[in-house]
Amino acid sequence: MTQDELKQEVARAAIEYVETGTIIGVGTGSTANFFIDELAKIKNKIDGAVASSIATADRLKGHGIPVYDLNDVNGLSVYVDGADESNKYLHLIKGGGGALTREKIVAAASEKFVCIADGSKLVDVLGAFPLPIEVIPMARSMVARELVKLGGQPVLREGFTTDNGNVILDIHNMEIMEPTKLEQNLNNIPGIVTNGLFALRPADVLLLGTEDGVKTMK
Ligand code: 5RP
């Protein structure tokens, strides 16, 4: 199976977690896009969705799925999104697509976080995928120096601006042995809007696409 077929397989499996008559959170990226296409097939079952990016909102609307502002809803039953890496504790690295801030907000607003990914995303130790950090533009150099002190090699994502008007520094070459501790430390650096570690609020369920079918980890 191709990587896209594995992503499609988990996207289909995630539909099982969509509760009738609720508003759900929808993530960003190629795996989330497959999920949106599956969701379109059962769109009458849900009241609508909150999107984690402008691209996702556009895709949902393209399928005729109502998109709500998070401020206009009381809560979300489930959040479905992909990841760049996951460990066995369902701590994630996210933000490869640059949508990490809205993704973290929508995940926090959701009762359940279902992560969907192809099998290649499961790792023993997080950090081979460069950790994305969304930064207020004026703080870019100062934050980069702080990240070097933490042992990483920050690289500016050239020519990229987030939906929130900020820049991304991707931290290379950092083995993340204690994801929750690093997430907290990064949260304390002024100028960082959001870091791509989802460990303090990990996924509740990981649906992993493999050659032998969908593997569910909780
Ligand atoms: C976007 C994300 C995505 O979930 C992550 O990059 C995975 O993307 P894909 O499903 O395309 O592999 O965090 O900000």
C-alpha cells in the first residue's frame, strides 16, 4: 500500500468516532484532508465543524460542511487530526503544515483527540522530525538563541507565514527524551506562541495505518 492509501485507511476508520448531532474539530494536512473527504460522505450526521486552519475551513466549506468559529460553540465532541510523529504514549510532534497553534487550541477544546497517521509516524523517541515553533516575528532571533541554549538547532521556515501572521522556527537535531518537560519549558519562553509538542494534552486515541490494517493505540 502507498502512504496515501494508509492515510486514507485511517481517515475512514476515524469516522467511527464522529458522534451524531455534534460539532467536531478538524485538523490540517494531507491525512486530515482524507478525513474531510470521508466526513463529506456523512455530513448530514453532524451539525458542523471547527477548522484548525484556513485551508481546512476552505476544504470543509467546499464539501458543504458548515464551519463554525470556535467562539460560537460550547465545546467539541472530538478532534481528528494527523501528526508528524507519535511515541507510544501518544505524545505528538505536530506543525509540519504550520497550523500548530490553532491545532492545539482546537484539540484543547475537544473532549477526545483522535490522531490519524500512517505507520511511519510511530517512533521510539520524538525529535527526528524537526520540532515546529510558532514565533512572533520581532522575537525570532531572541527565541532562536534560547532554543540553541536548550540544545537544538533552530532553522527559520523560509517564505512561510502562519494563519496568525507569525513565523516558524523548526528545531533540528533534538532528541526529545522528556516531551512534557520540554513542552513546559518552551511555553515559558517569551515570543513563542506555540510549540509543536502535544504531550501535556496528548492524543487519546492513535489510529495507525499499517499493511495489516488499522492499529488502534490508546
Ligand atoms: C499540520 C500538522 C499535520 O497534522 C502534520 O504535519 C501531518 O501532516 P500529514 O497528514 O500531511 O502527514 O500538524 O500543522
